Amino acid sequence: MLDQIQVLHQKLELVRKWGYFDLFGDGMLVSWIKRRKMSKVNQLLINIQVTLQNCRR
């Protein structure tokens, strides 16, 4: 579980950097890349949530 949280942290840092690039840059490609990375972060959050629910049982 700790590994999942560390990976999540790394992915969030990447999304943050792409967010700055998207904010100050211009282009659909950058926005698309950022959204894809955000989708992966959302999936990681779901996986962590499922893991937590399984630990409670």
C-alpha cells in the first residue's frame, strides 16, 4: 500500500508539472497529455481506495 501511495505522489508531481506547462504553454497536445496523466492518477486513487476497503474487512 505504501508503494501505491509513493507512485501516486510521483504521478501527481508529473501532473503538476504538466499543469504549469499547460497553463503557460499553448496547445492541445499538452492538454491531452495532462488529461491522460490525470486519468492515470484517478485510477491509482481508485486502486488505493479498493485496497483500503479490503484492509478493513
